[in-house]
Amino acid sequence: MDDDLKLYPRNNMNDDLELYPRNNMNDDLELYPHKQPIENIIIDIRNIFFQILNLIEDKQNPIPFIYSSNKRQFSFSLFLIIFGTLLLLLSSLMKSPYEK
């Protein structure tokens, strides 16, 4: 078997696993979300944010949804980092310059 072509189990909702060839170059994009283009990451963050808002609106727990894939975990963690940084910047801007 060629080193560039390996067989991987296909993740289906069913219990049966099929083996199919997958190229290693596509492996990196699927296994490592941080290696995707920045445009895809930004779109994923936006989609995750709105999906979580919909789940909260329906009074469902969003945690299983977030932990269901590496891509969602990565997008949510980036969202938390960006949101926290913005809150920190805003709080430092709102401080009175006359406080000691």
C-alpha cells in the first residue's frame, strides 16, 4: 500500500464501519482545525455562535453540541478567547482615569 494512501474508518451514525481511502493532505484539514484557512474558521465561529444561541433559546444544553467534534470545540474556544479579550479591552476603556 502506498504511504500517501491509507484506509480510515468512516464515522457514520450507524455502528457499521466502512474503510475508505483518504489522502493525507485532506487528513490535515480534517484532523487539525487550526490548519484551515482563516475564512473558514471565522465562518465556523459565527455558525457555532448562532447555533448555540438557538439551543439556549430552545432551553437545551449546548455543551454536548460543543463537544461533539474537534472543529466545534476549536471554534468555541476561539470565540471565548475573542469575547474575553474584547470584554477586557472594554472594561479597561470604561475605567475612570481619576480612579487610583
